[in-house]
Amino acid sequence: MPVVSATEYSKKVGLYQTVAQREPVVITSHGHAETVLISAEEYRRLTRRRRQPYLIEHLPEEDWQAIELAHTALKTARRSK
């Protein structure tokens, strides 16, 4: 998962938008993770069940994978500072 500074991101917005179609891009500010750029498809997937409560035991596998990706991105961003 790419981690880029806000300055680098602003110089190559198109590139990172393309990358975000395949994987999340962590954008940092002053060495801290501030934003994660994801595809519109991933955003829709993450928000479509927002209002549908269910037991955590029934959390779909794709959501567990998204949680693991986000956790890895945060750990990576914290290590890189």
C-alpha cells in the first residue's frame, strides 16, 4: 500500500488516483497519516451496509479483509514517521 506525502500527492494526483483503483493510498501530512484514497467502488462497498446492523460474527470476509488492510496501512504509516 503506497504511502505518500500530501506534497507528493498534489504533484501527481492523476497517478495516485489510478493507483487507488487497485489499492488504497495513504496520504500523510507532517509525517502522520491523514487521508486514505480509495476507489469509488471500494467506497460504495464499505458504505452500502452502513445502516444494516448485524452481529460481528456475521461480518462478511471482504469486510474483515478491508479492516486488515486499513490496520496495516496505519501501522506502516506510523513506522514511516
